Amino acid sequence: MSGLSPLQCEVVVKELMPALRAALAITMVRECGLSVYRAAKLLNIAPAAVSNYLAERRSDKKLVRKLLEDERYATYVREYSIKIIRNEVKVDEVMCFFCKLFYG
């Protein structure tokens, strides 16, 4: 994340990363048909976190909605969800991509 200010890094860690995990989990379960447990394993998070994302009890709802509904981001969320499922990309790489997309 070179080039980001400390404040931007804090926003990424506290807001973007949880929202992105939520968007990926929602896409994996609702669109790709994965179980909560499989999505959690692929995203390296607890199944309870995935359940909370699906019930919209965690993360910034407005940012999650933006990631899922704004075509500038939704296409990438779907694409990277599939790549993670196929083990073509690691979650950390996806996080870096979206950080650059938002702040690059």
C-alpha cells in the first residue's frame, strides 16, 4: 500500500477490507452457491462472520452495497470471487487490487 497516507491505510483496514470480505462472502454464497463454511474457509474468516455478513449485521452496509451494485466494482467482486474459488488468486491479492482501485 505504498503511497497511502496513514489515515487512508486506517480507512482501508477498518472499512474497505471488512466491506470487501462481506461482498465476496455474499457473492460466493448467493451467486456461486457455496456453503457458508466453504466461503469462510476460502476467505480465511469464521463461518459466523460469513453468516453475519449475509444477515447484514457486520460491515459498512452502504459500502458493501456499493461493491455489490455499482458495476465499476460489482464486476470485479464477481470475477475475483470465482478466481478465489478456483484457487487462481489469494484473498490478500484481491484486497491489494481493491485498495489500488479505490485509492490508487
